[in-house]
Amino acid sequence: MTEVARRRAVRGRRPLILVLPAVCGLAFLILPLVGLLLRAPWRSLPERLSSPEVVEALQLSLVCATAATVVCVVLGIPLAWLLARGDLPGLGLVRALVTVPLVLPPVVGGVALLLVLGRRGIIGRHLEEWFGFSLPFTTPGVIVAEAFVAMPFLVIAVEGALRGADPRYEEAAATLGASRWLTFRRVTLPSVMPGVVAGAVLCWARALGEFGATITFAGNFPGTTTTMPLAVYMALETNPEDAIVLSLVLLAVSVAVLAALRDRWTRGPM
């Protein structure tokens, strides 16, 4: 028996005790999405998508998520490089702290942002006293909240790409007299660009769907801080069909992100 035939024979043994809960788990994950599609007002979908409230929330979400992603890229790539290439004591603790927003309840993250950047926060009170600038309950506050919860996705993706990159190219550039900054720009960054792109896409999608930290730190003011997840929450109380339409948009974005990253995240081992 060939190796391929042997693998197929092993895979063909599917015990019922595993298949049944697997099917139940699959149904548990898929049925709510199917219900959303079945209850969607497809006939009035174009009209509802073009309503001022939906367009306003969609535009604000796209702008804030994109701006938050830019912030994450500017700050997250150097941080990922430090974690992957740094030789400093305490990097393990730093890495753990970087990943905390992944498991921290978003509402707690919003409270933490308020305590630091709020009008009476550790830094926020000085921003208001010195510059007359306040972040909470503003559009920049939405960007800060989204960047806080989304940056770990980019840092983890870029750090993994940096650790998997061949260091010999960087060593060759150094022997040719290239500075560290030139080596990073011309050698390191291009070699890990797929990881940067994947991390940025995940970061953008996470920022687009952020709710807890946003409503806690930035509030819910239409036209200023009401992003699509907040608009869904509001529409559920007044117009459930609008909530379904907004949910469909977010679902479509999630599916598009998975499709774009299918080779990296959704394809199993061959």
C-alpha cells in the first residue's frame, strides 16, 4: 500500500462519536449566519444601504478603521521588529503585555483608555490643559480605541514573519556596508511584506468591528462616534431591519477578509 493510500485509509475512519459533535459544532457556527441571511430585507436592501444613517455610519467606520490601521502600522512594525530582533531583558514580559488586548474585554480596554487619556486621566488632563484637546467622545477617540484593540493582530503577524525570515540576507547587506536603517528598508521590510499585509488586513477588520472600547471611550454620537457596530446596537431598538442590513455589511467584510487571507489562515495542512 502506498503512502497516499495509507493516509486516505486512516482519514477514512471517522468514528461517529467525533463526527456527531463536529456536525453540531458546525451547525452552531453556521446557523446564526444563515438566519441573518434569511431574515435580511433583500428587496429593500439598496434603499436601506443608501439611507443617510447607514451611509454616515459606514463612512465613519471606514475612515476610522483605516486611520487606526495606519496608526497600528506606524507603531506596530517597529514594535514587532523589537520583539523579533531585540536582545533586551524583559522582552517576554513586553510580548505578553502586547497581547493583553487580545484577551482583555474591550469594555475594560475602554475604561483603561479613559483613565489614561480621559479629561481627568493621567495624560488626558495635560492634553486639555496645555493644548485644549480632549480625546474622549470624539472621532479621534474612536481611532485611538480601535487602534488599541487592533494593534496586537498586526504585531503578532509581523513578528512571526520576521522570525521566519532568512537572516542571511540582512547579514549580507551589513557586510556590504549598509546601515541598519537601510537594511531594514531595503531588505527586511520587503521580505516580510506578506506578513505586514496580512496583519494590516486583520487589524483593519478588527478595527471595523470594534464595539466595546469605542462606546466606552468615545461614546455613541451620530456622525461623530457612531460606527457601524454601534449603529447596529442602536437600530436593534428602533429599526431591526436596518440592524440586519448593517450586520450584512460587516459579515461581507469578514468574509472578504477571510477570502483575502485564505492561504495564510484558512487552508489546512496538505
